[in-house]
Amino acid sequence: MAKRKVKKTQPVRMSEEAWNEYIRRLRLLSDDTYNWVMKWLDGLDIAGLSDAEWNRFVNLLYIKVVKNGEAAATLSAELFEYMTQNSLENLAHVDMFVNDDIRELYRMVYGVKKYGNPKLIAEGASRYVKLSSVDTVLGNALKYGCEVAWIPHGDTCAFCIALASNGWQPASEKLVKNGHAEHVHANCDCTFAVRYSRDVDVEGYDDGKKYRKIYYDTEGSDSSERIKNLRRELDAENKEEIKKQQHEAYEERKKRKEQTEADAKASFKEASERFFDI
Ligand SMILES: [Zn+2]
């Protein structure tokens, strides 16, 4: 652990707006990576590509994911500085943990290309970029002895709720496995926040209280059973929500159609009245 000077703390509450902006910027980088892969593979017969073509693809993808990974790590290094500024003074050495192991990228691509689904490769590449962000937060948190919390975002999955229900916890080797943060998937925008002092939190997270309530209100004798039940509940809720949205869209279309017909009738009436007035 690095030597550090500890400042007298001022409470810091990261606003929801600032947090959302951080997530939005990370999302742009993930999406850019995802779209790059989809565009590159668009219309190609994945099963028919030669090893030389795959190698060319992975080498180009590598440039893309390292570039976007550096940008993601920079954002996360800034987040680290922001969230610990009230208590840590010597932050000259916030490191960037950019995921740049090309062998890992090869393993990912060769592991999923056999399924013939470009989306799997795009998701893997996007996860590879997200790891640069999460590893940067966790790596520095370990170095400076900070606490981290998993902050859910948007429609979150059962697994993320379970992680969030832990509240703030010390960064540990256990959270970092094989050099990477575990549990990172490409599709969700949930990620780690960090703090050194207990005065720091993210607005709306409040030490994970509401997630603890959701998690422990779900039946189950152990965590895997509870996550399974929670997933089922969330799926059912999502289905209801989708049905509701579809119904609303249908009503909206119907209303618009009726309105257009009524407008047409009215303007015809008006036009004919004017015609007969003359
Ligand atoms: Zn999530």
C-alpha cells in the first residue's frame, strides 16, 4: 500500500447527475467498440473466414479496444481522484490499469466465433474495454486502501442487485481475480464507486440500503437461490412493463390516426363551406 497523507475530511456526496454523466461517457466507449465490431463483421460469413482473416481482425480490434480502454481508464482515474479528494492528498500516482493483453483478446474471439454470432464478439470486446475502467478503480482502491461499492444503473439484473446489497466494502484481492474485477458484463452500466472516507457516497445509493431490502425481501435459503428467485421476479416485472409499453404505443398510434382522420374531415368541411360561401 502506498504511503498517504490523510486530510481532514469534508463530506462528499457525488450527485446523481455527475454519476450519470460518468456512466454515459463509459457507455459511449462501450457502444463505439460494440458498433465497430458489428460493422466490421457485417455481412461476412463468419464460419468461412480464414485464420489469417481472423488474425487481421483481432489485430485491428486490439488497436480499437486499447484506445477505448485508455479513454475508459482515464475517466475512471478521474472518478477515483474526485471521490477520494476529500481525504487523500498525495494522488500523484493514480494508475491506469488498461486491459492490453492481446492473448486474452485472441482467446475471447476464438472462444466465441464458433457460435457464428457477431454480437457475442462485440459484447466480448465491449467487456474488454469496461474492464479497463473497473480495473482502474479497483487497482487504485487496493493500492490506497479504499472502500468500493457496486452502483446499479437503469434496469439492473439480479446479480448486480446482490452485489449492490453489500454496501461499501474494503477493496480486496478477492474482488480482483486473475488480475481483473470479477462479475463485469458488457450489457449493464452498473460499476464500482470508490471512497477513502466514510463521509463519501453516491446520491441515491446510501450504502446500498434499498438494494439490501430488495435482496433480503426475496425468498431463498442461500445467495444462489435468492438470485434465481430475484431474476424470476425481475423477468416477470419486465414482461409486464414491455406489455404496458406496447399497449401505450398502440393507444398512441390509434389516437393519432383518429386525430388525423378528424383533422382531414374538418379541413374538408371548412374548405367546402368556404367554397359554397363564395
Ligand atoms: Zn448490472
